[in-house]
Amino acid sequence: MKHFIRFFVMLCVAASVLMLCVIPAQGQNQIPSGGRILKIQGQVDVKAQNIPDWKSATPGMDIRPGDMLRTGHDGWAALIMADESMIHIGKNTRLIIKQVDPSAAWLIPASGNGNTPEAESIYILDKGRLWLRNKNRNQNIDIHTPYVSTSIRGTELDIDIRPENQTLISVLEGRVLAKNNQGSMIINALEQVVAAPGLPLSKTILIRPEHAVQWTISAVPVVDTLLEDTAMARELGHAASLIDERQYLTALEQLGKIESGHPEKPLALCLSGLIRLIVNDSGRAMQDIQSALEMDPDNPAAHLIHAYLLQGRLKLDAAMASTQTALSLNPGYTAAQLNLARLYFAIDETERSRSQVDFILEQHPGHAEALTLKGFLLLATLNTDASVPMFERAVRSNHLSGEPHLGLALAFMRQGNVQKAFEQITTAVLLEPQRSLFLSYWAKMLYESKRFEQALDILELAARLDTNDPTPHLYRSHIFRDLNRHHESIHAMETAVSLNDNRAVYRSRMLMDRDLAVKNVNLALTYKQLGVSEWGQLKAMASLKQDTTNFAAHNFLAGQLEYLQGYNSYPARSARLRAFLMQPANLNTLNTFNDYTSFLEKPDIGGTLAAYAGNNGYLDKELEIHGALPHLNTSYSFKIETFDYDGWQAHDREESTLFESSFKWDISHRDTLSLNMHYLDTDTGDLSSRTSWDAVPDPGKTGGSRFADVGLGYMRHLSAASDLFFHIKREFKHKKRVENHLSGIGTAAVFPYVFDVVYSYDRDEWLEDPYTAIQAMQVSTLGRHQVSWGGFIYESDRDYQLEEGARMDFYWDLEPIPAYAFTEYNYNLIQSSRVKNHHSVYVQDTWNPSDSLTVEAALYVDEIRNVNSLENLKWSDTYINPRFGLIYRPDPVQTVRLSWFRYLEPFESVERIDAIDVAGHLLPTFFEGAVIEEAALSYEVEWGTGMFWGRCFLNTPEYEYKTLETPGGVMKRWENRYKGLEFALNQLLLDDMGLAAGFAMLEIDRDQVTPQVEGKNQWAWARLTKGMASGLTISAGISHYDTDYDAPAMADEDFWIAASFIEYELPGKVGTLRFEVNNLFNTHFNGTPLSDAAGIIPERFYMLMARFNF
């Protein structure tokens, strides 16, 4: 009851705080019953139904069923329809909007879209050309032409009515039913049908599908900006006019006719390369540009297009060099100036980018691309409101560009206006339908509206349009994970990694958007779902060694370590702290990811309510709430938990109450503050015997503790290559342990008599141990070196008190009537107040001399002052602790790691912000204040569906302490020696199954400490996990422990432990139900070092969990 009251009170407190978090209301903006004309070019006219006159179309004009549209010889229009269709109509086209299914309700989530089997949309194309994309598979659409009719669902197609009485239907996505008077046929993706009057339909393979839709791409603003010399542009006037008419294939043919040696040939190659780049043929574009540079190395346009191509491959340093070469040849080249600003932004030189953009806008106030880049700069520097008018100016300056609409979508989403955000990203895709990155962002919007299959279809198209871009594969991985399609999730992640310089972290190909919401998604979840987290840890560590300044890599590693080593393990806590300091504030910063993943920065609030119940009185209740307020650049989380457990023996017990809260505030785009607070109140019984079946319970041994800590962190992004970290933590700790383990009846001789004695012994210990830990570190990238240096200060004021009391009541005789004689008391009080501290300074260098080799070296100087509270003694020492590591990658799938290091384990195992590994080998933990020396060698190999990892190591922890064995105290030292070997195998099996297996061997030599536990320990384990798209997950695992002790008095242990769980994710991710059983066959054993570390108890334990998301 006491803990329920605490839980209820804290729940009320949390609710009160959350009432202060006001989320902006979302705006509403309905698409009309027919559709809307978003953009036009040239002559475009509209005639309403039953009205004889035509009138000129304008952007934003509503169209309704029965309206007719026509374009002139230079006309083009882009439409968005209420049935979710995107439509382009080309020159000399006439289109009748006969019927539009208004029940599709564009922008309404799929769960309520209202489609019925009878509903359909009907369009009539009398002449000209039409491109249509509709990814709603529930929508029926018929398109009628003079010679053929089509019925489509979830399709992208192009229809071209040619003057020679032919109609070409090219299907890029989905399936189409085509029919005329001679019959019908199904047209699949990448097929084309030719229809002619009086003839059967004829099908062919669409060899170059991109050719069918190139007319939907606008290149005029890009070409005009690039070819600023109008005299040169006039020399290629015919080709330029063809580009203006979107006849790119014809323009390429015209440019190809210019022979080598002709003075226009280098510029013709530049224009040809630019066209190929625009229509997504980067390979041939690079050939054209390289040829142009060979013919005319002083051509600034060739160097700039070369920079564009290099940017597309994320070779930013080379792109910067080519752009600067273009500017050296023509300092007033605006297109090159703008690209330089883009590249500065891409490498995080925000101030230099802003200065460059401001310079361009001074010369050209209406420059659309410069205005767009200025808008993205404002977004990146957290000036969301100011970015909106900048993007709107860019739209007015160039109404055919999609980039400013993408910027508006991101800004509106941050402001909480989801409807307008969706409309803007749709506009961007409509204007540039073949731009892979825009499709990826559109897919994110679709996913946010629970249009899962549509989002996956769009991402698949995006991946085909840009085969080198990891972005759509990463998004698909997250979506597959949310949909419990586990194998597809991991395969998509592996593909994203392979396309991202073998990094397992996200790097946006959209160089003007940081995509921070996606970067904050914990990638560890992908591997955890099938139990192959060892594989995930290798991926995370590889990412970290490539770029230690990327917070996504630290977040990834923290997630894997939490699963493999425990949430409160030293490596997991340290990696989590580093990631938390670096992460920006958005909805995913503190997200538990129990619900659908959020891909966008938006205001929101969510949480979970969970309860766990099991045998031995196990009961755990928790409430977690998290959210974000992008307009205030903040994110937050609260957690309340109460826990009760009687233990597997009758006398064990634990009762605790936990409160946690975390806050993030991005003061500016370079400065972020982090705040963590914890409070834990615990009462415990006899916990010492939980892992040994033969242990004798001691009901008199009880304890209690109260912990409260506050951590404040600050990160300053000094430059693109340097970050500064600061963290201070203050913990208040109070422990009390009461022991009453000696009481009873006996006899005692006091010469010359023998007495009956009733005796009792009481021992009380109190420990007040508050400490302050201060850390500061700077990390800088210097060429191929990643250098970090910093310091660590730990100061503890330890107050210790031991109170012992013994009482002996002497009786002449206890039977039949007690005859009291006398009483003796013995009382002992020990009190000590000592300062315990640890000061450390360090420098570390991670050097990547090549893609296959990484060399690490570090030097730590550690000074400690330790205490023996029981004997009121103190001592100090200074240690020089070097670290060396080597990572060799002979090929992309194999890695060899070698390390040797000495390090001082922090007091209280305080989490650190500096490195927690050497060459990927994690720092071990034994005992606070111990100096640990380790040498290790490991090998790992990956293949498409799994990995193998093996490691051998030798470590020797040493601990020095002072004791009162002689007057004044004497220093003593104990040494341990551990030799070990461990292997792990992860393998994806058929039908969404994952296998994880491993083996560990540990030899312990502890002559000076506890020689009775010396011996050889072996542990073999395997687990099989099966996931299902329905949300059901089943897992079973088995472990074998074998310990051979050297001491004859210690009985060897040899036993098997099995565990299993079944978990069901409720539809719509509203919650999760889980039932698990540990020690399935109720195996009784006495603990071994490895089983103790795993926390296994010698009795069956079962637990039922119910968690609900809101």
C-alpha cells in the first residue's frame, strides 16, 4: 500500500507538470472535391462545366468534376487531386475531369479514408500527354483516351497520344488493365502498350523507363543559372530551346551531333552532362564532364557540374575542390558561389554558408536557390518561424522548384501544422516526381499518416531512382521493424550501411536538411527484435570508429549494450550519457519506441503504462511519458516505477520506488543543455543468497538505501570538426544495513561457576557517501585523426558509522525458574569521515591512415585518494595508464582487433564521457579503484545474413588498500588473473527467425582474495527467436554452465538452464503482452561466477507483462 501511494502521488506530480507543455494546434486546409492546380508553365486554360468560355489558369485554382483543362504549345500544368492522384499534363493537351472520388479524402489517415469498392475516379484524355501517380491501392481510377481505356490501382504511368494516331501507355509502377474494342491486357511495371485505331493492343518491354517520364522534370532554372554567359547559351540555342520544352532526349541527340574539335563541343558536353545528371543518369553524366574537362580544363561550368556529380556520391571534399576551381576561373560565377554555400552547409560550416548566401542575395535579392538555402540555414539554426517567409519568397521566385516546398513542409511540421506540411511535401514531389530524395520525404509523411504500404512502395521507387542513396533503405528498415517484418528490416539496414561508406549511422543525402528525427532513432531496435544484438554491437562499434562525433553512432552502441550487458552496466550508462549529451532535442531523443516511429520533427507527447507480475511476490508498475516541443527546442521524459519482490527464498525481499526525469534544450544550433534527475528509495532483506541454492537464509540481515542524483550536461558544437562537452553530476546517497544474526542460549564458565547464558548480537552500519563528478572533454577531427582530450574529477565526502552491541544475560539456572545472576554488555562504535577522490587527465588519438586500418593510442594520468572506512585509514597514489589499439579490415566483411591497456576503474562506476573501449574491446569492470591491465585479440566476419565473432583476452586487476595490521597501517595489494575465450554467432534463418549462439571460457586465479572460487568456468548458450508480422514473437534459449573449482572443498557445478518467452504486440501498437519463464525446468544449483554475472536464480521464475502505449 505504501508503494502504491507513492506511485499515485508521483503520477499526479508528473501529470501536473505535463499540463504546462502546450502543443500547438494543427491547422486545417482541405483539398476541394476535384483537385487543385498547383503549378503552371506557359499557356494553360480551364473551362468549367456548363460554361462556354475558357479562362486562363492560375496556380492554386480549384478544379471540380466536369471541368476541362487545355495547354498550348508551351503549356504544362501540375495538379493534385482529391483521390490522391498527382498529375502532370504536357503541351497541346486536353484533359476532362469527369469524376473524382471525393471519399478518398486526401491527407486523411488510412484508417478512416472511406473508400468503397464502388467509388472511382474518371479522367478523359482527348489529346496530348499525361503522367499520373497514385499510390493508394484502394482507389479505382479509369483513364479514357480515343483508342484505349485504362483502369489502375496504386500505379504510376505515362500516357502519350501521338499525332500519328498512336497512344503509348508506359507503366512504371503497379499494374494497369488496358482495353479497346479488340480486347484487353494487363500491363505490368516496366512494360509499354501501343494502341492504334482498329488494331489489337501491342505490348513491349520498357527498356529505359526513365525516358518515359523525363518530360515531367523541369531543368530550365538549373540550366539558366549554370550557363550564365548568354553568348555561349545562344551558340547552343536549339538544344536550349529543346530543354525549355522538356524534350531532353531530343536535346541530347542535338548536342551529340556537335563534332569533336568544334568550339562549342566542351560546352555541349557540359550541357549534356547536366541533362543526364538531372534525369538521373549520373554514370554517363560523369563521362561527359570528364571529356569536357579534358577538352577545356579552364571551363568553370564543367568543374561545377563535376562538383554536382561528386556531391551526389557524398564526396564532399572533392566537390569542394571542384567548386573552388570553378570560382578561381570565374570569381563572379553565381552558381558556383551558391554551390560553395551548399557545401559549407553540408560540412557544418554554418556561419560561412550563411555569409556566402547573404553575399549572393545582396547581388541577386530574388535568387530562388539562394533564398531556399537561406531558409534551410534558418531551420538548422532553430529559427523555424523566420524560415517560412524565406521559403515562400523562393517559391515566388521559382515556382517550379520543389526544394522550397520541402523546406516549408519541414517548417510546418515543426510548428505542428501537419496538414500544411503534408500539402507542401506533396507539392515538392509533384513538381519533381523523379527526385529520389523528395520521394523519401514523401514516404515519411505517408508513414506518419499510417499509410504503411504506400510509404514502402514510394521508398522502393526512391531506391531505384538513386541506387547510391542509403536514405530510402534506412527508412524502409525502420518501417519494416515497426511492422514486425524483421528480416526485411535487417536486410534494409545492411543495404543502407553498405551504401554509406560501411557506416551503420544515418547521413542524409539531402545536404540541406539534418533529418535529426531519423538520426535520433535507436538503430539497436532493428537487431534486438530477433535477438541478434551481438551483430548490432559490431555495426555500432564500426560506426563509432569511423566518426566518433556522430551522436547516432553513440546512440546505436548504447542501445546494443543495454540489451547485452544490462541497462545499468557501466558501458551502457557511459555510452547512453555520451549520446544524450550530443543528441538534439526532438520527439525521438527520449522515445522508448514502443509505438510507431516518428520520422519528423513535430510537437507530440506519448508514453507507456506497464505492469509486471510474477511468482515470489514480483510486482513492478511503471509509467513513462515523453514528448517534444520543437517550437521551444525542447524534449522531456518522466518515469515513475514501484517494485516489490520477495525473492526466491522466503526471507529475501526488495521494495523500491523510482522517479526519473530528463530534459533537453537546444539553446542554439551549436549549444545544447541536458538535465537528468533520479530518485531511488529501496528497502531490502537478505539478498546475499539469491544465486546459491544451498545458502542458509539470514532473516536478520536487512538493509535500505536512498539515492538521489542530478546531472547537468552541456555541449558546444565549436565547428564542423570540433565539439566541447561538459558534465557535472551530484549524487546524494544514504545506505543503512542492520544485522541481527547472533542470538540464542548457551552456557559459559566464569571460574569457579558455570552459568546459563542468553545472548544477542546487533550490528548497525550507516554510510553517507555523496559525491560530485565533473567531466570536460574536447573532441576534434584533424584530417584522418580524431583527437580527444579532457579531465575527470570525482570528489566524495564519505561518512561512515559502525555500531556493534552484544548482550549476555547470565543465569544461575534457567530451569525450572530462571534465576538471574548478572548481565555483560559489549559496545563498539566506529566513526570516520574521509574524502575519497579520483582526478584524471587524458589525451586520445584515433587515426585512420586508410580505409582498412585504424590505430588508437591514449595516455591517462590518474590520481586517487582511497579510504578504509572500517579502520579510518586513507592512502593515495598516481598511475600512468596507457592504451593502444589496432583495427585491421582486410576487406569489408572481416575485421581484426588488437588491444592492450591499463585503466583505473572509477569509483561508484561513475559513467564517463570519454572512450569506453580500446579498438572496439570494451573496458571491463571489477572493483572500484582497481587498476586493470588487459590484452585482447578478436576476429569478426560478416556475411549477408549473419556474423561470427571471437575474442581471447588476459586481464589482471590489481587493488591496493591499507589496513591496521601494524601500527600506523600497512599497504597491501591483491591481484587477480583472468584468462578467457569467447565466441558468438548470429544468423538469420528462414521465415523471420534469428539464431544467436555463443561460448565463453574463463579461468580465474585469485590467490590473494578468494582462492576458493579459483578454477575454470565454461558457458555455452543458444537462443532462437521467431518473429511474425502479426506481432507475435516466440523465443527459446538454453545455457550450460560448467565450473571446475581448484579447491577440494568447493563442489563443482554442471547444470543446464532454459528460458523462453512469448510476446504479442497488440494491433495498432496500442500495447504489448508478454509471458516469460526463466529457469524453465526448475534447476537447482549453487552460483558460479558466470551465472552470478547473468543474474540467474536457482529456481523457476515466471513473469507476465502488460504494457499499453498512449
